[in-house]
Amino acid sequence: MSNISGGCVAKRSLESKPITAAVLGDPVPFPVGGQAPSLRANVKWMSAGTAFYAICQWGMLSILAKAGSAAIVGQFALGLAISAPVFMFTNLQLRAVQTTDARSDFDFADYFTLRVLASVVAVLTIGIVASFLNYGVVTRLVISLLGVAKAIESLGDAVAGLLQKVERIHQVAISLILRGALSLAAFGIAFLSLRSLIAAVCALFLSWSAVFLGYDVWRGRAVLREGEHFFRFRPENLKRLVAISVPLGVIMTLFSLNANIPRYLLAKYLGDSKLGIFASIAYMLQGLYVLVNAIGESASARLARMFAMGDADGFRKLIEKLLGMGGAIFVLGPVLARFFGRTFLTILYRPEYADSVSVLAVMLMGGGVTAIGYFLGFGINAARRFRLQVPVIAFSTLTTTALTGVLVPRLGIMGAALALFVGALVHAAGNAIALRSALRPV
């Protein structure tokens, strides 16, 4: 990889043509006084926070599986599967745009204002979609309530982007730990005492709101400079920000559809119970994806500064380290499933879930490939060549959809797992090509 400058890779080395502020604009240095925390410290904090949060989210699903039924798990999973793509689009991946905004082209108020407006649109959209779905009243209400809860989660994510940009990763992690612990306690108490999924989702909303208002807003205000605000309506800035971030919104929507289309077709062909089993197994990988995302996010601000300053060697080495982690997951995942999968599925859920241990092995292999694709995507985002990922994830989603339609009626939940695995291969290969293109000289 050669010298990076202005969104492309120059042919000459840094020694032969140094990059200066006059060439690059004026990249913003580490914005909080003093030296940046080590990447290892950032990764440890974010990994701990996201791992704990993922365990708590899985805990909610486990409570439903243990104290409820596979059908109730299916209702909850369907609600998440319908609300997630809507928020993936309306969030516009603003956190990635904000974190890689090394020159601070936009104020935090621009990011947060757009996130508020987009979240309102998302909640209304989910409510309208739920009202037209051919499901029972309880399922439709769960979908709508999950939309409201995810709006609060979205606002907290906007503040996390601010903290991440200045590498206060430990505060992002603390927020995740608080949100996970409180939501698991509230969700579990509500469901176990009332046996109502609606009451549990309401408790989820209240717990996320408490953390957002009691911690996220407080930490965000401490980071903002004098005169900066959370909310400021500046139409021209918002239009520019939307134009930049829409490709990422499309990408993340397709990501979500890629993961959730098998759920839609399982519900159609096999019913809520089979969907509940598949979703429970898939949710075991959610912790892995959250961890992968945490590592990538911890590195993304640094990758963006390396790219802006022309540190080609540092950029390449960091990307290679990330890809090594993805490869390790691919190799170790099926081994762990082989020796411990049946025991884990029996303990975490119920004995009937253990019959699907081979599905878990395939999904763990797919998880490793997915991690590689994610890490390559973080490199593309750091180069701020967001549009390159659109055709990649679109083709991956089409692949997953086509294979799911063919394989699920024949192989059941194993067919869905195989479709996701092949889709992940397509995505990783496409992102590798896209990253090379992002760093190619113009």
C-alpha cells in the first residue's frame, strides 16, 4: 500500500513527497488534550462494554426461551427483524461518518439534529408497517414498541459517536454496561412477573431512556466545547450531511436485510417456533458481531487520521491485524461448536435446541467471514469512500435472498445458515476489491 492522499493512494512514498496540511486541508489532531489512549486500551474497553451488552441482550432472549416458548422468542425476533432495517437506514451510519470526520466538517449538533429527525421518521414508519402486517395484535404492538425503544438507542449511539471521535472509548463502554445491566434486569423482572412480552418491551424502553438521560447526555455535554449544542437546525448543513451519509444508510439497510431475510422466510415457511430456534442460535453470534464492531469502531478514528495524514504503512498494518482476528474466528468457531455447542445450547436454552448444533457450526464459520468483511468495510469508511460498499452489499443481499428461497424449504434452518455463509463470502470478497479501489491512485 502506497502513500495515501486526498482519498487516493499516491504512487510516491512519504519520503519522496511528504503530505502537509496544505495538501490535506488541516486534519484535526487528537482533540482531547494530551496523548491519545493506546489502541489496545481502547479495544479492551470497547470489547468489555460490547461483550457485556451483548450478553445482556442474549440474556433477554434466554429468559423468553426458558420462561416462555419458542413462539414468543419468534415474536420478539420478528419485531427486531422488522424494526432493525428501518433504523439501519434512518441512522444513516452517522456514527461512522462522525468518527471519520477528521477535519470536523460538521458540528456535533448537525449529527445529533439529523439523528433526532431521522428517528422520528423511523418510529412513524415502523408503526405504519406494523399496522398493515398480517399478524396478531400482540405481535404488531411488540413491533411498534421496539421501534420506540430503538429510537432511544439511536440517540445514545449519536452521543457515542461524539465520545468515540475524541477516543473516550471507556465512557462509551460504561454506557453500554449500564444500558445492558439495567435493560436485562427491567426486561427480566417485567416478563417473569407479568408473563407479558409487551410489558417486557416497555421496560426495555424505560431502562434505555434512563441511561440516555442519566449518563449519555451528561457525558456528551462534558465533551462539547463552549458554545456547542446538542440540537441546532441548519438546513444546508443537514442536506450536505444527508448527501454524504445516505450511501452508508443504504449499506446498513442492506446489511440488516441480509441478516433478517432468512428470518422473514423462516416465519413464512416454517412458523414462529422454528424462527425462534434459529434466532436463538443466531443471537449467540450477535455477541461476536458486537465485539467485531467494537474493535472496528475503536480503530476507525485512528484509521481515518492515518489516511488523512498519509500514514500508509500504519493504515496497512492496522487493517492486517483486524483481518487476522477475523481469520481466527473462522478457524476456531466450528471447533468450539463441535466440542461445546450441544452443551451450550442445552444449558442456555432447552434440549431441543441442541439438535441444531451443526447449524451453529456453519453460522460460526460464517461469522468469521462476516468479521473479515466488516473489518475491510471499516477501512473503506476510513477512506470516506462510502459508495463503494453499496454494490457489494447489494449483491451479497441478493445472493442470500436467492439461496434462502431455494434452501429453506428443502433444508429448514440449515438452509438459512448456508445462505448466510455464502452471502458473507460474497461480501468479504467484494469489500476486498472495494478497499483496493479506494486506495488506488487516481
